[in-house]
Amino acid sequence: MANETTPVRAGAVNVPFGHVIGNEKWKGSQIAQGMQGKVKLILEDGLGIVDFHLSNRTCILYISEADLVAGNAFKRRLVRFRNASSLQGIVIVEKTQISDQYFPAVQKFVVLELGMALLPVTNQEEAAQVIIQLVQEQAKDRACNPFLKKASQLLETSVFQTVQQIPGVGKTKALLLLEKFGSIHQLCNASIQELEQIVGRAVAQQIHTFVTQTR
């Protein structure tokens, strides 16, 4: 398990398309087994707190059900990655019956506060399928952003639902806000005046208050 002395990133980060560089700790795991025959998985020691490196400087940080139940250690790990790395991080979180109660808070923390993408999965096998999809989409169109069509579809629902959780924001306002600002990160950095043009003064104030409190 990563601790305060674990490096943020090390090892190979220039990953060939169709390949995944994984942390040695995943050897023999369901994730590693699930990727066999679908993508080329290379396990390396010394990757630090990053679990899997993909191409286009994209990486995966995996938060297990046990991590969620154990406390806030995983938050420190994500903050350290976000603050110290120039890589594009995607956070995969196990959302089960046990961890479901923790998910809304984690979703707000990852997406609103850190500005990172979050994908919920039910188990490691599903996580392997998500990683395979991301790798395959990257390989299909090398010129595109890491968030290609398939990845965007996977992320869209999670982001949309997160924006709706902001007080005073429903489906319609969430859609308008995302259309205007393009991402949750830009939404969180918008001024009250900018928000007011989209949702009105009262809701703009609610959004600004909510975002300030989550930081």
C-alpha cells in the first residue's frame, strides 16, 4: 500500500499504444488476469502510487472497496498525485453495496476538488474491461485526446450526476453549465458573475459556496 514516502511516479511513462505498464503489486490479481490476451500488460516495480500507465500520458489510480472503508488515506494519495504529476489521471473506484455509502463524497472530492475523471466499477474484473476499452480506443485513433469516444461515454454519466449534486442544480442547469464551461474543473473556477449569466444570482451563489466548501 502506498504511504507518505512512496514516490508519485517512477518507471516507464512513455507507453506504446496497445500496452499497459502496471504496478508490480497487481501481479496475479483479477485485473491483471482480466487483461490477459486483450492488451499487452507489462508489470514493473517502482511505479510509486500510480497503478497503471496507459499511452498518451494517461494513468489509472485504483481505489478499492477496502480503501474506501479504511478511511481517508486514499485521498492523500490522490492529492499527492494531482499536485506532483503532469500526467492525466483517471480514478477507478469500486462501488459496491458496502462502499456505496461512501461513493457520493468520493465523487465530489475526485471530480469537483481535484478535477480528475472518475469511473465506478463493481469489481476488479469490470475494472480490467474499462482499462481494455480505454487502451483499444487510444490505439484506434492515436491523434486524439486520451478521452476518446468510448471513454467519454463512460465518463459522461458520472460527471453529469456529480454536477446535479450541487445544491440548486438539476438536470437542466447541469447540462447548461457543462455546455458553457466544458468541464467541471472550469465550472469550479468560474466567478459568481459568470455563473449568474447561466443559472441566475441565487443558484450562482449556491454553486460558489458549495465549491468553496469542498476545497
